[in-house]
Amino acid sequence: MQLIHADPVRSVGGPRRRAGVVLIALAGLGALAGTARADSILFIGNSFTYGALASVQTFRPDTVTDLRGTGIGGVPALFKAFTQEAGLNYDVFLETEPGSNLDYHYNNQLGLIDRSWDKVVMHGQSNLDFAAPNDPTKISTYTGLLGAVFQNKNPNVDISLTATWSRADLTYQTPSPWLGQPITQMGEDVHAGYLVAAADNPTIVDRVNPVGLAWNRAFTAGVADTNPYDGISPGQINLWASDSYHASNLGYYLHALTVFGMVTGVDPRTLGGQESAALELGFSAAETYALQSIAYETIAAVPEPGTWLMGGLGALLIGWRVRREPGVAAAQPVLA
């Protein structure tokens, strides 16, 4: 198998985690995909997984298996499209519920998801916990419970947590711990919360998928506009949907690219500006390749596990806990 000599994709996790995943080239994989056993992957989440308020929600639903039977394509279908173009063989499943945290899936849908999976990707509510904004306790607890269920069926299951993005509504308009903060702050805090869940479950979590950090990189690189309430600057894109909370098609595309690169080890840039899902969704080649590059750069910047566990993670989490404002209540969101 031909390999690309580039910065490796790195993971965050405990002692059984990979120190680095080499970026896999497309060459030669297509011939192998037809004969190799398909890897099963389950996506667990809410409206941030299924693509609420964007046409991504109904994107190629026939290419994935929605365990709830609601006909959703969403981010899992984008992931499936990328793997097909990369010559990889994945059977993609999803189990989603609007507004849900991980406790919902454990307490209500275990009959659907308690089976042997090769990979599981999951995330909770957009502010970590609607009842306790910026508190990862519930996500951490149910990461452990769900992880134990999956490992009981397959001890080698690869489990990752997806840290989602900053919400413009909670940054610019709605009372929350992030009101008045830089737009990047919520994404950083949510990512730190998922790192807490990973550190609390070191034998379960293989990595944290830095979707929120990819959004932040798009902001700082000038690819995406930072404030949809004052209009979208010329030459920039809007990663949010009309509610400035959920993602636009472009935002979900960046979500899927980041998860794709983290889970498969394939450099998202190899998909190219003419990637089929992007064309179907109406993106320009420049927009497509810019988002692929943002995803690659974010993944390549993720530190090695030892860096986080030997001081870096501790310093990050101390700063995160200092910034938390537990007395500020967030408005109840509608979906994620």
C-alpha cells in the first residue's frame, strides 16, 4: 500500500491508543475494497449528526442504515461518500435523536445499538449538558457505560468522541457561559470537555474528533465568517444554518471531513475539489478544497497522546474550569 509522507494524523487516548495514524493514499485501495470485509461503523448523536436545517439531512439516505428508520443520511452519509471515493469499504449505521445526550441512547436505544461494531463515533448535546452547560460529567459517565457495552461485544472496537462547534447564538445573543466571549471559546471549551471524558475513560476512548477546532481554524484562517448576525463577509462562507446554531451544508461537510480523516487516517485533501458529495451539494471547487485543507490542518495539529497526558491536558483543563460559569443558565435549545 502506497503511503503519503506527511504529518501523521494523531489521536488522543489512553495506553492502548495508537500514537499516530499514517495518512493513507488513494492509490491501490479501490482494487482492495471490493474483496475486503466491510468495517461496520455506528454514528450516535443528535441533530448535529443528522444534519438538521440543511439538505445534508436527506443526503443519500439509501447509502447508510438508519437504525431508527427515519430515512436520514446526514453526516454519516457524507462519511460513506468519502470512504467510497477513497476506495474504503464501510457499512455505515446511525442512531440519532434530536436534543439527546448520550444518556438517552443508553437508556432508550440499547436494544438497537448493542451489537458488535468495528467503530463507533458519538457525541452529546451541543453545550455538553443542557441542564448544566459546559459540564462534561454526563457525557463522561455515559461514554463509560456505552463503551463497556460495545467492548463486551467487540473488545477491539474503536470508539471516538466528536467535539462539536461554537454556537453563534450562545456567543452573540443568548445568555450562556459563552455570551460575549470570542467565537472560538465555546469550541475550545466543548473540546476540553470531551478530553475530560476521554481521560476519565482511557481504556474506552480512542480519540476525540476535533470538529469544533476545525471550525475555529476556519474562522482564524478567514475561510468562514465569525458572526452571521452582522452579515457574511465577501469571500467567506457561513458554517451555520439559519438559526446560527446548527450547521449549514458547508458546516456539516467540515464536520464529516474531520471525522473521516480522524477515523480512517486518509488525508481529506486527497478527495479533491471535485469531490462528488460537494458537487451534489452545490459547493464550488474552491470552497470544497478549502474545507478539506482546514480539516487536514486541524487533524495534523492534534498533539500526541503523551503530550496531553503529561501536562498539556492538565493545563488546558485547568484553564477551562476557571472559565466555566456554572451559575449562568443557557436557554433550552430545540434540537442538539
